Amino acid sequence: MRYKVNDPENNGKNFEDIKRHSDVDWCSWKREQKSKNETKLVAIIGLLVFIVIALVITLILRISILNKNDYEDMCQTEKCINTAARLMESINTSVNPCNDFYKYACDGWISQHPIPQSQTSWDQLSHLRERLFENLRIILEEDDLESDLRPMKLARALYRTCMDTATIENLGLEPIFQILKMVQLPEKPIFNESIEFDIATISGTVQRHLGLNIFINFYISEDIRNTSRNRMMMEQVSPGFSERYLLDSGRFSSEINEYKRYIKAMVELAGINDNSTEFANELVDFSTSIAKIMATPEERRSSTHLLHDVTVDELQQLTDLHAVKWNWTSYIQSVFKGTNVTIDSSKDRVIVMDLLYLQNLPQLLASTHPTTVARFVWWNIYATIAPLTLQKFRDLGFQFAQKVFGLKEKTPRWKTCTGNVNSMFGMALTHLYVQKHFNEQAKEKALEMLLDIRAAFDEMVSELEWMDTDTRAKAHKKLNAMKPFVGFPEWIMDAKKLNDYYKEADVVEGKLFKTFLSLTNVGINKTLNSLREKPDKNRWISAGTTVNAFYSAILNSVTFPAGILHPPFYENGLESLNYGAMGAIMGHELTHGFDDQGRRYDEDGNLRQWWSDETLQHYHKKVECIIKQYSNYHLPELNNNFTVNGINTQSENIADNGGLREAYRAYQISKARNPNSQSLPGLYNYTQDQLFFLGFAQVWCGNYTYGALKSKLVEGAHAPNHFRVIGTLSNNIEFAKAWNCPVGSPMNPPNKCILW
């Protein structure tokens, strides 16, 4: 698709031919003709030649002027040149964009960006995270300056300690034994028949010291019915291996067998050789039993899956109906041991997300041999701590990932350590990162884009025919109450506030495990003590050094960290591309406030029914269309009829579809404000609307190993990238117009699923 007004090469060639032939004729006539008539004829011919040459020169000048105007209309900045090169590398013009726009937009990128050996997937998000980690690595490997803040010095000390594998190896298994002793379990999982085992107390102790959820996922968060206060929250938790895999042993027999081999090899390193196979089988069987009492993801997202707000004593009564095998007071007291919080079981309340699971759990524990339960707890601790110690444990983890997910090389140590430091000292790293790799202008422009998208969404809500007046007014209210967080929290640039944020943190240089326990304790202590505190409704839920974006239902906030505000998502040179890429992601997060889950929360983040029954009926009908659409996408290369789970991916699919429409309308708002637009070098034939949709598609170009793709299909909240693109665009009327896709073509079906 090359845009041609005139072809300079052809025009030049014709001009040279005319010049060459005219020169020859002119000379020959001048030499050979001497008569007056012949002289007149020569004069006439000469005049004609002159006129022809003059016309050609005029044409060339016009073309030259036109190309000059074209040049002036073309963006020649470094950002635009890089963006143009990236797009041209990605596009496969041999594919009809109306047949499969993902292949059209991404085939080139996919063929030229194979999955790195140490990854199981590779897409634009992965690529940007890689660049982020490389930048953080440089920061972490720099020498400390006297002027550096204490948190930054701690971050570098943690990085150095993490990289010191020789010292880690010298400690051997001692860190594992230390933790097992702390929770009163033996070093090896050899338990006698008469073992006395208070499972609730030990599970609570493990939660307190390691933040490790065994049997129960326990945390502190806002009361979802009154977000002005905090509550204890409880829900089910995975047994340590995918419950989807465990419950479908036919399709996932190879993955389950590899997990058994991993357990066997791991416990043999702990000195268990004779019965390691029996141990592995026992653990997998018990894990499967836990998976059977869990609510499925489909059940949990249903509006019929009720929450229960009860006191600790009331929870005990509810679970004792089945079997007295779990003391909730013992569990919670173990969790809060050493904090500023004293629990009164008759007054303190817990919000239970999965009551049926909590009722079935004591029954399962009562019917299971105590040694099996003890071994399960032992394994969860051991499997968590061991990879932090000897390399041979990490090697076994790599071999497992190699077989199940197609990993080919181990993750470089620097990358693992950078990730660990970022998780512990993310705000400190953000302090330096944004000074080196982010600017205030980019932040302001991103916020302007976000406000455009919110204004566009506001207009779209006003135009909805299926929403009644009262519900529409509440939707406007919720949308306009959303808190926008862009780039990084301003407070991190205040030295005193950043130092205070990390005042309890410490790093024991050269002792990674001791540091890990210390930092974990600080974090858990802070969270548990917040039970009696008023929630901070203006808090950021991530550091700026994050390549992702977020919507929080209980905070009713959207967050776009500095880490993602880079090409190809942002700063692409043209607003059409920026709105198509980052704008669609911003719209995606805003729409999460109105997806099948987010719509249940009001403008203050409280779980409350604010929809009329009639409007909800229309809403569910439109959502059902999206569920059916995505459920029909399948991946024949995986065999066994693997299809997208339309129910479990509906939130993300709703957000993708609504987000793109909002971003397109916001782009029209932006164009009205700044009507002048430029083209990209080498892509002059593309309209701005076409570039907008290319901007959306190209951020999802990616590759997956079969194992990673299978896991994404079975467990992921998102559809695979291919279907995120074609599913969203095939529902978009403006896309079909921009690319002239005929009705009935794959990318322009006559029936479209449109919600927001």
C-alpha cells in the first residue's frame, strides 16, 4: 500500500529521454539544413522543444513543491522515525486487514521477535519490562552517593546481597530449617502416626512470618460494603498447583506427572529417598481433594456467589456445623501475634468470600490422615523457601518450567534480583527512575489524554438507549468520581516522606534470608496493624516502576505508572498512535469500573446495587453476546479443543471493547483541539484513523510457548492477544470504516457485540 501522487522516478526518466532525443535532433538539423524554409522549420521545432522542456520543468517544479509540502506534513522527529520503523517491521501487507487484522498488524513483529530462551512468552509488554529492568539494573549497580537517600542505599544493598550467591550457597539448608523450627515442624516430612498437630495455629503462624497462605487466603482490606473502614478478609486459596489442571487429569496428565517429578526431586534433596514417590502421589491426591471443594472461577464471579460479614465466633459456628477441625480464634490470634492489634472474637468481624469452602475445609481435614495434612503444610513452606537458598533447588524449578511451559534457559540472576528489589523498594527506585527516564511533560500529556477519555466515556453514557435515567445519572457520578493516578505519586519526591515510608525497613548486607524475613515482617506488620486504621483512599496501588495499568474497585481509581508510559504504548510521536495504544489502555481501565464485576461497586467503592432491574436485564443480554463471541475462539494447535473461556475473560473483553471505543472518541476530541496532523515516514498512505487502529493492535503483538498459551487459556483472565485484537476490532464500526472492510468480512461481521 504505497501512496502515489506522482512517481518522481518515472517523471525524471521521461525528462531525460526527452532531453536526450531533442539534443540529438537539434544538432543534426542545425548542421544539415541551410535553406530559409529549413531554418524556419528548425526554429519552429526548436520552439516546440523549448515549450516541451518548459512544460516538463514546470511539472517537475510542481511535483517538487508537492513533495515539499508532503515533507512538511510528515513527522521527522526521532520518535516518529522509530515508530515508523517499528510499524513497518510489524505489518504484513500480504495479509488482508479485513480478514485478520492481528496478522496484518503483527506478523512481521512476531516473525522477527522470537521468544527469548529465558521466557515463556514475549510481547510488547514483556519487551518494555525488559527495558525497565535494564534501566533499574543500571541504577542498582551504580555506587552510592553521599547525597543518596537511605531507601536507595538499602535497595542497592539488597541487590548486592541477592547477587552474592556464594554466601547464599554457604548457608546450605539452614534457612529452611530455621523457618520449619519457627513454625514447630520437623526438618524432614517424616511424621509418626500419633502426631499432635494444631493445623489452624501453624497455618496462622506461617501467614504471620512468611505471608504464605496455606488453606486460607487472609488479608486486610477495606470493608467492601463500607470502605471508610478496614476489615479482615478470608477466601479460598489454590493448593499450590493449578486446580484447573488437577481437576482435569485427562487433558493435563503430562503437567500433573511433571509436578509429581518435581516434588519427588525436591524432597530427595531434603534427604527423603525411599518413599519420595509415595510422598509426591500423596501430596497431589490431597491437593486434588482441596481443588474439589473450591468454588470455580465461574461460580465466584456470579452475582449469586454471596459474601458473608460475620464475627469470628459466628464463623466458628458456621464451620463447626460440618466438623470441628479448625479453630478460627487460634488461627487469627496466631496471625496477629506480635502486632498492635488484639482480636475480640465476639466483636471483630470477618468478611468471608467463600463460605462453602470454609465449611467444607474442616470436614476435609477431619477425614484426612493427620500425617498427610502435616506433610502438605511442610511441603508448602519447603517449596517456598528452598529456591531462596541453593542453586540446585532453582535448577529443579527450571527443569519443571522447561517441561511444562517450554522454558529453555534460566532467568539471569541480575533480573531475578532486580525484580526482588523492585517488589521491596519500588517507591525508592521510582524516585530515581522517573528523574532519569520520565518527564513532567509526558505526565501532563498523559493526564490530558486520560481526561479526554473520561469525557468521551461520559458522552457515550449519555447516549445509551438501554440505560434508564436514574442509573445513567449514577454511572456519570461514578465515572467522574474516579481518581486518576498517572506516572508516579508526587510524595516520593519529598525526601522526608520517602525516608519515613521505609523507616522500619533494613537490609543485613550479606545475609539474604535474614533480610527477607526482616522485610517480610515489616510489610506484614504494617498491613495487620492497619486493621484499626482509617484507609487511605488516595493511595497508589503500585510503584511507578511497573509496566502495567490498574483499576481498583474499592478505591474507584485508575493507575498508569511511569513504567508503561513509553513506546509502543506512549510517546509514539503522533497522537493517533498514542490514543490508539495508551488511550485504549486508559479506556480499558476506566471501563473496568463498569464491567460485570466493577459495576457492582458505587462511586465510593462500596458494594451496592445501584442499577435498576430493567437496565440490568439489558446489560446482561449485551454481556452474553460478548461471552458467546469469545467462547467461539479456539486454538487448534493445542489439540483437545482448547477454547477461550468467555465467562472468565468477560471482564477484560468488556474493558477492551469499551476502552477502544472511548479512546477513538477521545481522539476526535483531541483532533478538534489540535486539527493539524502529520504522517509517518514511509507510511504516508495511511490515514490517521488507520494509524489509530494500528496503534491499538501493535501493542498486543506477541509470541507464546504452547505451555504458556495453554495456561493462559485455562487460567488467565485475558484472552490470548490474537483474540483481544480481532475480537475487539470486529465489534468496532469505526474500524470497519477506516479500513473499508465489507460487511460480512471476518473483521466486519453484520452482528456486533456492543456494550459501552
